[in-house]
Amino acid sequence: MSVQETALSKALDDILTHRKQSGLPVFSIDGPFLSSPPDFFSNDYLSLSTNSLLRELFLRKAASVPRLFGATGCRLATGNGEDYRNLEERLAHFFQSPDALLCTSGSVANQGFWSTVPQPGDVLIFDQLTHFSSCDGAQLSQIPKDMQYTFEHNSVSSFKRCLEDVLKKHHAQIVQGTGTVFVAVESLYSIDGDFSPLEDIVQIVEELVPKGHAHVFVDEAHTSGVLGPDGRGYVAHLGFGERVHTKMHTLGKAWGHQRGVLATSSTVRKYLLNCCKALGYTTCIAYMDLHVLNCSLDIISGPKGQELRDTLVHVVRYTRTHLDNALRHFPAHILSLSLPSTHLPDDDLDRVAAARRAELKPYSPVIPLITPHAIDLADYLVRCGYNAAALVYPVVNVSTVRVIVHAENTEAEVDRFVETVAEWATAKMQTVAQEGQHVVEVSGESCGR
Ligand SMILES: Cc1ncc(COP(=O)(O)O)c(C=O)c1O
């Protein structure tokens, strides 16, 4: 090994050690691997990745199509096959959008859009908890830092103040000029499982920004296939169609496969393909993937998709009720299902929006278990055979173990899981009481099974 490699290895090891010391997770991705535990942690919301109908539809298709493997080139060369365009047209129609651009992943779609579409003189406003891939894209864009703004997560009042401020400061570009205000939100934020107050945000944009000078972007990663008529997403659920300019749907979560799609205008699509190298100049998605995604779309938009969504809502309700019953008597310094009151809105605009969003809870498969002992709880769940992971500061402000339920979780699986969490909480109460302190990380309770 050369001296340089040794120095580099040491530098990289030091960074990982520092990461761990400052509380950031450092994952061991080389095992041990859990063998098919009941799934309470993946993004496979409709359980499509293991769905036998999807498998059957794909295998039938695969046996009959002329091309299956590879794509042979990039979009601007030999990769631009008819199958590609056909699927994009289907997706554009499904997402009720003028056009659609398939991308290698949701992250690439976000990064490609934000790094390339905003033009000098434009302003970006992001929810503070926007996914890293959009933030990375914005960093690579032509928009200087002082033209990029964030507002407090899901706070309508903070968004309104931010937009008013932006319009005052950049009056010349936006109100009198040719600039555009871009606004980025996610439909459902996957850390706390909370929906964006999209209705209020869109309404404020329409009231304050001169017509034609705003571009609202919604990342539908966690609602695609799950919410709205035929699983078209949150924007469709709200009936917002044209009031949102670009929607990004990931196809690796409820869709059971992989990839991402930007549902947007034909101009944005054409511009991205020509000007975003990461989208136009990369080998296209293989034919096989196009076939799987066509089959996923057949299921999601058909009666089986509706059945899976109905079942998911039932599982969400069942799990929330049972967790609530089993955990409600534990104090918040052990475990809670709701955020501490210091995180609740104190502004009227926000209270109204929060109440409206609370009605959507049965549609959020993400249920955070809020606990200062998140690492301990996750370790316990892993010892009990679950694929759990903790989210702790500085990744999140309030540490949690994020539970995600799925269409194929059975009531018996939920019962066992809830029992396991309650067992941990009971043991933790005793440990904390014995030690006479509230916030302490203790590990070592063995799994009750
Ligand atoms: C909100 C959000 N956007 C985008 C992505 C990226 O999607 P993909 O996994 O397809 O790259 C994720 C993935 O977790 C996400 O949570």
C-alpha cells in the first residue's frame, strides 16, 4: 500500500470516528443481516416489492418482449427507445402533468432539477427539512447563497414571512423583472410522518407572487402510489393539478422497484435533457426496469392498487391505536407518540394548518416513536429481529425510532411489535428509576422473546 493511500485511509477513518463521536450515525453495511423480519421499517409501503402479482405480470411481459437488458446508451443517443417515451407518456397522464421525465433515481431527479432549472435572478425558498438531494442540487445551481432561503419546517407563518421578505428584497427581479420564485416542499416528511401544509403554501404563493413568476415543486417520494385517487399522490389528493408546477415521484418506495420521475412541463423536460448532464448524458434505465414500472403502474392504478391502499390505511389505523393504547401511560422521557409541546405551533395560521393536517394522519404510514433513548430502543428491536435504526441529533432535533407500516403487515405482526416496544419501555422505566435519572442511555436489556 502506498504512503498516500495510508494517509488517505487514516484521514477517512478519522472523519468517520469524528462523525460517530459527534452523534452522527456510522453504519456497518457488511452485516450481520437480518433474515426476513416482519417489515416495520422499509419504504415498501404497498409491499409491492414482494407482491406475487407484480412478479407474475413482469415475468409474463419479460417472456414476450424483444428487449430486456441494458439500454445501450444515453438519452441523447441510442438509449432513447420507444419504450422509454411510452412509459413517460403513461406517467405524465397518470400524474396529470403536461409531461414527464424518467430519471435514474429520485435523488438524481431532485439534484438534476435544482442544479439546472433555476436561472440567475431567480430565488429559492425551501422548507428547512427538504431532502438532501434537493439541497445538494441548489448548492450546485447558479443561484447565489443570498438568493436561497429556508422557512421553519411546515410553518405557514414562517413561509409567509419569508416570501414577503423575498418579494421586498428582490422586488426588481421578481415583481418588476423576469425572475421566478421557486418553492420546494415535500408532500409527506418521512422523519415525523407529517404532511406539508401545501394548500396554505400554494394559496399564499398565488396571493403574493405576480402570476407567472412562481414555480412550486413538490417532492412526492412518500405519497406516490399511497395517496390520492388511484395513488396519484398528495397534489392529486388536494385536487391541485396545475397549481403545482413540478412533482417529483420516486418509484423505489410504494412502487416496489426503483427510479424517479419529474412530472413537469415539456419545456422543463426538454431543457433538463439538454442541459443537465446527469440526466441527459448517463446510460438510460434498462428495458427491464421500464417493463417492471409499467407493471407497477398497472397494479397501482388498478383495483389491486386500491385494495392495497385500503389495507394500508387499515394497518395504519390499527397500529396507531394499538401503539397509543400500549404506550400512553409512559412518560415522555421514556417514550411518546407525539412531539414535545415546545414543538407545537403557537401561531393561528399554523394551528389551523396543523389541525387540518392531523386529519390526514390515517394516511401517513410513518409513525415516529419519540424517545431520548432512541439508540437503545433501536438496539433492542434489532436484538428482537427487527430492522430498526435510530434517528438522533444532529440528524434530527428530537430523537426517534421511525416505524413504517405496510399493506402486508398482519394484525398479529403489529400486536407482537407493539408488545415488544412496550416491553422495552417497561424495562427502561425500571432502569431509569433505579438510576434515579431521566435522560440516560442504557443498553443491555435482553429481548423478551
Ligand atoms: C423526500 C425524498 N426525496 C427523494 C428521495 C430519493 O429517492 P431515491 O431513493 O429514489 O433516490 C428520498 C429517499 O429516501 C426521499 O425521502
